Amino acid sequence: IIGSLYYFWLRHIDFIKRAAIILKEVFFIGYISSTLYLLLGIIFNPPITLTQAGSILQGNGLSRDYVSYDNMGANIKLAVIASEDQLFPDHDGFDLKAIKKAIKYNKRHPNKVRGGSTISQQVAKNLWLWPARSWFRKGLEPWFTRWVELLWPKERILEVYLNIAQFGPDVFGVEAAGRLYFRKPATALNEPEAALLAAVLP
């Protein structure tokens, strides 16, 4: 109905016609830039995320130190997968059972919200979207998640996640978290230390 109204009537009104052109250009620019960001993300680490920018704007500062997948150590990778997304190696970006469980839980406990997001969804949210909960953001998330899963290997998804995950008001990434909380690099974290960091994430 809305499409018919626009085509037969609204598009002939100058103001709406100009607004439609602007919206189309904004969408096109957003689509191209997000696709470029996605392709560059295969190789390059993100210069900054919206969550990190929010930390700076709130006066918390920004403590981070990107490290490669090989310099993270096995313990933190296993701890985060075990804690956050046990089906990560096998799923296509979404854990439908976890999402259904979260929906049921949130209906019973409206004041204590539980998420069902996978690591891939969290990477999509942290890189392209914003942290606040809303249906609009949730509607955009699957689009970016699907492209991340299609174009990035699982190792790259996990590497980016562990480099941008927030471990404190101004602490982002396992390297900064390991050095702050345990005075050691991520590759040297033992199993209990890695488990403690993974427990911080929810």
C-alpha cells in the first residue's frame, strides 16, 4: 500500500521526491562503505568501534592493544567460546536454539534480560551498529552477521571479537585486559585467568 501510494501520488510532491533522493543516496553510501569496511576487515583491524568511541566520549578513555590470532593463546579462545558461543565452530552465524531460549527467558524475567547472540552477531554489532537494545538494531544485525560469516574465516571472526570485546569501562581486547588484570600478555594467560576474563563479558 505504501509503495503504491508513493509511486502513484507521493513521488510527484517536490518535497517527498527530494527526500526520497536523499534517502536513496544515504542508503547507497552506507551500503558501499559498510561493504568496503567488511572487505577491509578481512585484513585490517578496525580503527575504532562505536562502543570504543562511546567510551572516549563518556570520559572513560580507551585502553586497547590489537594482537594477532596466534598471539592470543589457546586458553582465552577456548574460554570465550565455552562461555559465549559453544556452537561457534559449526554454526552459520546464528544459534536459533539459544535465541529461542533467550526469548522465553526474557518473557518470564522482563527486568533481567538475557541475550542469545553468537560471537559472529556480536562482531557485527560492535563493528557496524551500536550497543543499545532496540528492535531496529536487531533488525540490521542479521544482515551484517551473514556477510561476516560468508566472507571471513572463523579464525578471523574470533580474532576481531577478542580484539574489540569490552572487559571494563575503557578496556577493549584480551591483550589490554590481560595486561591490566594479570600483568601478562594474552598469550600467557592460564586457564583460570582466561575463564575469569570470559566471565566478565556477559
